[in-house]
Amino acid sequence: MKKPFKFKQFSINQDRCAMKIGTDGVLLGAWAGVENNPSSILDIGSGTGLLALMLAQRSLAENIEALEIDEDAYEQCVENFEASPWADRLFCYHAGLDEFLEEIEEPYDLIVSNPPFYSEDVSSGNIARDNARQNKSLPFDELLEGVSKLLSAKGHFATIIPFKEEHTFMALATSFGLFPNRILRVKGNPSTEIKRSVLEFSFTKGEVVEDALTIEIKRHEYTAVYQELTRAFYLKM
């Protein structure tokens, strides 16, 4: 087994997961709002379990659930949950979003998802990795429809997508009654174009708080804002 990825308060094994830990997941887990003290959280397409674990560290939510369709990733997610300090608050379901919707009993105060978003047909020769990266396995409209059914009346939904998809995604969200509340647009470094949009939605329409974040000043030299955002997690921040 390969060495686990160590964070300050937990570790993650990821050798059986198609999508490894990356900046996108850490950004979303650190940025998603927990100010409204969610008592229940759902991570759709959990992979390693990273988002659920970060939110367990950041919140007092008693019930943090994850959804993962890939069997290997599901089993690894369960192992990562059980090895964490918050094992009693974390639970992973081995199911797709469509199956899960039929089982739902109570809505969630916070839903997060780092969805697959390479919509173009790209093939790495690794089927699990391709499924994890391409939105065929979880199209944006299916994700948003699911969120609209699973979110509590005062709940929030946070996600990260390519910047070029932002306009389309927000229009789609609005069609399901979900309105943007916060937007963070992310660049790799000062000279690159905006790469990602981190978005937070709710059923309440209001003023949208827009912000920008640059990750690095230059290679391996992180901006103060990014360091502040991720300091509670990364060992070397």
C-alpha cells in the first residue's frame, strides 16, 4: 500500500481511488460555509472521503454522510472514515445519486460535491479514472436536480467547477430553484487565466458575494490568502 496523504488531523489512503487528492477538493472543503452550523452534511461523489473529513474537522455536524458509486473508492472512503477522529459522525453509502434519492428520509443542511467535469471524451486508458473525471457519470443537471430534492429549506450547496462552465451551471441551478450566494474565482498564479469557480447556492435569492483567489505567487510559493484558507489542514502551511 502506498503511503497515506497526511493532513494535520487526519490521513487519507487513496491507492484504490481513481481521483487522487488535489487542490480542487481541499479548496472546496476549506471554503464551504459552515457558519449556519449545519447538523447534517452530505458529500455527493465522495471518492476518498476528503470533503466529508474536512467538514467533520470544521463543523459540529452530528451526521456527515457520503455517497460513492465506485466500489473501490467506496471501500477506501469507509476505511478513511473509520481511521479518523470522527468515525462516529461519518457514514458512506455505496450508491448512485438516483438510488439514494429513493431512500432519503431527512434533508441536509449542507451538501458539497466536487463533481466530475471533463465533459469532452478524454480517455486515459483507466476506466475508473475516466468515469471519475467525466461528467457522463454525474451530469450537472442530475446533480442539481438531486441537490434541489435533498437540501433543507435553509440549507446551502457548495461545489467547484471549471470557470468556463460557470454561466451554464448557474443558469441550470436557477432552473431548479437554487440561487448563487457566494462565488470564488480561482487562478493558479498571477499570470494565468481563471481556472475554477467555487460556488455556493441556496433557495434564497439575494446579493451575491464575489471574490477572487490566486493560489501561488510562483511555483511552491503560496499566497497569504491561500495559506490562511488551508492552514488548518496542510502540514506545511
